[in-house]
Amino acid sequence: MLTGILQLLFNAADLIVVGRFAGRTALAAVGSTTSLTNLLVNVFMMISIGVSVAVAQHYGAHEPDEVEQTVSTAMFMSVLLGVAVCLIGMGACKPMLKAMGSPDDVIDQSVLYMRIYFTGMPAFMVYNFGASALRAVGDTRRPMQFLTIAGIINVILNVITVVNFKLGVAGVAIATSVSQYISAIFVVLSLVRTESCLHLDIRHMRMHRDKILAILKVGLPAGLQSFVFSISNVVIQSSVNSFGSAVMAGSAASNNVEGFIYTSMNAVVQSTMAFTGQNIGARRFQRIGEIVRKSILLQMIIAGSMAVIGCALSEQLISIYAKGDVESIAWGVSRLRIIGGTYFIMGISDVAVGAMRGMGNSTVPMAISIFGICVLRIVWIYTVFSAYRTFEMLIVSYPVSWIVTLVAQYVCYGIVKRKTVAAMSSEEKRI
């Protein structure tokens, strides 16, 4: 959780520096690229979830050789996927931003930012895949340390490139890309130097077919889910763009604040997944229910506390990004109070998703999320929002979709758990 919050603090520094020293259009340009960047990146990055589950299950079953092979496969995959995302992102960003209706006073800066940002994708993938392997065995300390060092360098470079050299959005993108390579170097060195089952031998690094399949079994559905999820966010961002740069800037600021709540909740989900995977590997099925119950409690405490703080201090928080811009601040406050106040619903829903993925089933939560979140939001935009075209009515699509998804995820969690335990128990009896 601290790692995620640190990462967001450094990302927030990007927006704060560019918003204060390069103006509203620069803030809108950087902030409005988030949904498109996620669309291009997350389908590949989410495959790292498969790495976490595969490593956790082998680790729980005390299979060190299998863990080492999984790490080798994962790191090789991360380099290939990173290069692919870099090339796709640099080529596709301009036509996709045009398709999203990005305003003329914003689009050129958005394209410049994204093209520089995507040069850091190989390092971004390497860090996330390596960090997933470390977290799967309970090592969350080192990924946090690596990200802290890289983030501090990012902030320093932001000030130098934007404030001193007046590079605007290009300076922020350069700082981000450099920091990603620094964090990637640290995570690779930690895997190379360790003598544990996570050891990475770069000279003999290769992909093992069975490990690729194991990683993709969980990671690919998660990636496809994130891809479709991002499409719905792109559609929403296109609707946000139609209200102009003030709404775009306010929405970008609010989205960054919301990220602190989401990241904190997602840390609980990742822990749910890792602990479920380890206990599945160790055949300790009775612990799964306890893991889920405690994770739900944590989500309610964490998200509830942050929602109260976020709503109470919404104007002050948005003002950090858009100081003096009264119009942008008002739009950001409106969004933050709707989404921040209801974010806990999604957090509780995602606990079930984490548990199912930890059991090795990523297809069911993918299908539910695609319908409950993505399809429902798009339908909302073309029906309810089309009839009542206000910014608030657009944003209400988020909590509505979370409620529907929560009910469906827990019904399916019960079914998946029962079938997984029954199947693994019968397999043990045959052995």
C-alpha cells in the first residue's frame, strides 16, 4: 500500500508541477492521457498478476525450481511486452487522441507527452513483473525502496526540466521515463543477487512453455478485463473532453486524488490474491474464507477513512493541482465527492476478484467485470447521460456499475471456491 501511495505521490508531483508552472492546458494534456495510456498499457501489465499467482502457488507448495523457472520466464516476457507497448503507444497515440475528441489547444501537448512517456515502457514492464514476483513471496519492502529512490529522482527532474528549463509536458515525461529505468535496474539487480528461489540468471534467462501458459491462464483474462475496462474509461474521457479544458483539468486532478484510494484498496486485493494462491498451493483451503473476510474489513476501514478525508477536504485537495483556477476546482470537487465517497464498493467487490484469481480462475471475474462495469457504463452514457447531459450524471455511472458488479462477483466467488476445493480435494484422494 505504501509503495502504491508513494508512486501516486510522485505521479501527483508531475501534475502539480505542470499545472502550476505550465498552465491549465498542460495539466489537461497530461491528465487527459491517463485513460488512453491505461488502455494501451494495462492489457500487458496485468499479465504480471499471472506471475504473482504462479510464483505464490509454487512457493506455497515448496517448489523452488518451479519458482525460479517462473521468474526467468516472467522477466523475459516483460522485456518483449515492454518493447511492444512502446512501439504501439508511440504510433497509436495521436490518432486515438483525435478519436477521443481531444481539444485543439490540448492535443499537441498530449501527443508529445505520450510519445516520450512510452519510451519508458520496457523498464515499466520489467519493474512490475519483477516486483510481482517479490511480493508473491511476501517481500514488499524492496519494491517500495526501489520506487522511493526512483520517485525522488523523478520529482527532482520534474523541477529541473519544467521549472528551470521550461520544457513543460516534455519535461514531466522525460522525468517519468528516466525514473522508470532506475526502478527497473534496482529490481533486476535484486533478483540477480538473491540466493533464494527467486534468483534470476540473466545469461540463461529463457521462457518455459508450461510457465508461459500458467502465467497467461491468470494474467491474460486480467489483462483483457483491464483493456475493456479502459475502453469504457476512454469513452467516459471522451465525454469529459466535450465539456472543455476546465472540466478536463478538474477531472484530471480529481482522478489523481482518487488514485490514492484505489491504490490503497488494490494493495489489499493483491494481498488477498497472494495469500489465497499460497494457501491453494499448500492445500489449506479452510483459510480462504478467513482471508476474504479480513480483506473486506480492511477495505471498509481504509476506503471509508480515505473517503471521509477526501470529501471533507475536496476543495483543498483539488486546489493543490489547479491553484487559483476556480472553475477547474469546482468541477474536480464535484467528481471527487461522487467517486471518492463510493469507492469502497469497488474495493469490496475486488476482494472477490483477488480471491478467485488466487485460486487460478481469472476468466469468471473478467466476464463479470466486462459486463457489470464496462458494458453498463457505455450503455449508461448512450442512454441516461444522453438524456440528462451533465457532468455529474456522467460520473454517477461509476458507483452504479460498482454496485451491480459487487453482487455478481460474490455469487460467483462462492461457486468458484466450492468447485476449486472439490476438484483439488478429489485430485489429492486419487494421488
